[in-house]
Amino acid sequence: MKVLKEATRKGAHGSDTELSTKVAGILARIETEGESAVRDLSEQFDKWSPTSFRLSQAEIDDIISQVDPLTIADIEFAQTQIRNFAQVQLDSMKPVEVETLPGVFLGHKNIPVQNVGAYVPGGRYPMVASAHMSVLTAKVAGVPRVIACTPPINGEIPKETVAAMAMAGADEIYLLGGIQAVGSMALGVEGLMDGVDVLVGPGNAFVAEAKRQLYGRVGIDLPAGPTETLVIADDTVDAEMCATDLLGQAEHGPSSPAVLLTTSEALGHATITEVARQLETLPTADVAGVAWENYGRVLVCDTNEEMLAVADDLAFEHVQVMTNDDDYFLENMVNYGALFLGPMTHVANGDKVIGTNHTLPTQGAARYTGGLWVGKFIKTCTYQRVTNAESAVMVGEYCSRLCAIENFAGHKAQADIRVARYGTVEVAG
């Protein structure tokens, strides 16, 4: 493999000690001081301290009425695509029951979690689409209560985000941001909101660290890091498209890795030149340029097989494939968040509108998990039933002996009482 451009910095993994300590202190304040702490934090970080953080239905209706009708139509289109695909995924999840021995029935049920909290970021990029990806997907899964938080932006209500939350089916909407939002949703704050069972949604480093620390007390969607994009390309596409796809995700943040993996050295050099050209006019060049300088890479391989091996080792969040054999990567690649196959699709499609979920694994987590989907909001719970005495005795005898090996006398007694009750076989002492 030949390196045409190397990153000047390495990606950060895990949590920064100073950041972790700060987040832990804020979460402790929320837990001990309740609403007064939340209000103080909101005033400190967002200059926002309304009479009520929760929007009333009348307020929500008024906000939606102020949104451009074309924007409402665009949100409806995106949500239709996301709802339809989530429903297809849900329909693929079937309950099962099987009779493994005469009168021995084993099964599982799919049960939605009861309370979900969705965080939708604001700031420079008010991520309206995150409302679809989190709130809507949870509602398709059958979650009875989905609450959603988003911060005010420069003291203003993010109208499009609130509209998207409401249209997605949020049961409660709060104008609340940052650690104070995710902490309140996870822990519950008397007089403000009841807690949730699962916390989802992207956010900045503080939100990501808060979710990490809250995991265990609540479920979370994914460990979160900077957005990553990998473009796998050959000479079937041009440098302009490759550069556009790299910068289109590098603009997420100054530490977002963007990598071109190619079998064409000429394309690699041309893409480096084209990135520099596009950065001269890109409105988000102040962010994307830093990301490209510090974390951008261009790697040249000899074959598709070598590109596949490198891509699986990187295990990136977004993988754009534009080669002479895209299906090869679909059939053989195993470590990725989401694939975008062919030049007619792109990562922004997945981020905003096409129907798949944009909350995806980063920092190598694609080695062991996929992204957010309807199944993340569902617990697959097993059950068993024995209705045949002969089978109860037979299985019980195996169980009794296996418990004895492990010195679990109480476990053994559970098996033995049933062997004695339902059979005539003498139980060994």
C-alpha cells in the first residue's frame, strides 16, 4: 500500500480525563440538586431559563405553523422513507416458539422498551434529521413514551427541529441542551421530567461522555465519536466526486477522519488537488479544512482485495464505494457502519432522507455493532414452558447432575423436587 497523504494526528479513543471529570460533576449536580441545577446549567451554557422547559401542545402547534410549508413537506417525505424502512425491519423480527422435546416449549417475544429519551443536537448544525432517526424509529418499534430534547440556538427556538420532533411522534418535547438534557432524561428530575430506559441521539463531546457515564443506569444507542468517512474508489469515477464526498463529511467537525482508498494513484493525486480547490469556496472550509489537514488520508492499493482488507481494518462509520465491482464490497466487507454503493448515492442521502438510520458506530465500534435501528428499542426476551411429566423428569435429572458438578445445592434442589413430584425415578442423594 502506498500513502499519498497521511493524517498528521491520530484519532482520540476513550474519554479525556478533564472532560470526564467535568461531566461527572455536572451529572452529580443534576442528581442531587434536581431542577435548580438543570435551570442553572441551561442558563450558564445556553442563556435559556424559560418558565417551563417542556413545550405545551399549543406552543408546538404555533411553532409548526411558522415553518415554511415546503420544509414541512420535505420533513414529511424524509420521515415517510425512514418510517417505511423501519417498519420493514420491524416486520423481519418474528417471535418464535419451538417444541424441543415432548411438552418442552422454548420461545422468545419481542417487547418494546417503555421509555426512550432522544437528544437532537443544535449549535452550528441543528440536526433536524436526528429527530427522524431517533424519535420516529422508536415509535415504529412500539415505544409508548418517547421524549425529545433539543437546545435553543442563540436564544431562539429551532422551529424546524421542533416540527420534526412533533411530526415524528414525540410524546414530550423539551427545549433543553447538552449534559443537562441527557442527564435529566436518564436520571429523571422531579418537577421536570420522568426518567427513561434508553437514551439515544448524537451530540458533542460532552453529550457523548455523559451518555458513556450513564450507560448501565440506562441503555444507550452507541458509543459516539467524530464522524468518519471512507471513500473506496477507482478510475471509474473522478476526483471531483471523491473530493466532494470526503469534504461532505469532514465538515462535521475538526477531528472527523476522511480517507480515500483507491487502486488509482492518478485519482489519488487528483483528489488531493481537487480537495484544495474545493476548500477555497466551501462555506464550511474552516471546519472541513482542519479535519482534512489533520485527519485526511489518501491510500493507494494494488487490488480490490487489498482495499477490502484495509477497509475492514479501518472499520469506518460511512463507507462510499465507487468501483468497477461494488457488489464485491457488499458481499465481502464485514466492518462498517453503513455502505453507500455506486456514484448515484452518497452519505448525505443516508444522513438526511433515503430511509436508513444515520446513527452509526465510530472509532472501530463497527467491529462489534451496527447502527441504530428499530431493533435497538426492542428487548428479545425468552420464555420456557414444560407440560410433559416425562420430559420434566428427564431434563430434571440432567439438570440435577450438572448442578452437583458446580456445587450449586439450591439449584440441584429445584431440579430434584420436580423429579420427585413428576416421576417415579429415585433421586440420587
